[in-house]
Amino acid sequence: YPHLSPKYKESFDVGCNLFAKFSAYIKNTKKEANKNFEKSLLREFKRLDTYLNTPLLEEIDANSAEELTVSRRLFLDGDQLTLADCSLLPKLNIIKVSCSQHGRICQLAA
């Protein structure tokens, strides 16, 4: 299904480390290492948030007088669901469910 492939490589890359960082954070038992795991996880959430808010090339209209500063796309790679979304969405759902069960994570993912 070639139409499911994202146009932008970054759409696949942006979420690839998120679940690994979350897993490391949630499995950590050493309180002194918690800050480092938390920072790594927050950095991945920030990376995803920045990517989602940054307009893609196809969203920018060079002939428009209005400058698009925040993306209006629906999914990672545009307005169509791609494999990148299919890969990331279940991981985000697991994080969301874990947040509802573990108080310390809820503040991070919010």
C-alpha cells in the first residue's frame, strides 16, 4: 500500500524513541535516576509536539500573504493517515492508559 507510506521521513522518525523512553521511565526503580529518565521522556514529547506544530512544506503557500506559523494538518504526515500514525498511535494510547493508572506519569504526559 504505497499510499500509506509517509511523504516525509521525519514523520516516521519523530515518534520512534518515544515508547522506548517511556518504557525506561516507567520501569525505573532507582529514585536518583528518575530525573534523567524524566528529562529524556519529556524531550521526546517536546520533539513530537514541535514536529506536529511545525508546518510541512506542502502546507506553506509561497503566494499567500498570510504566514502559516502553526501546522493545521490532522496527522503526522498531512491530512491522511499513514503507517507512521499507525505505528505511533497505539504507543500513545498505552502511555495514556498508563497515565490514568500511575499518578506520577500523568503530569508528564499532560
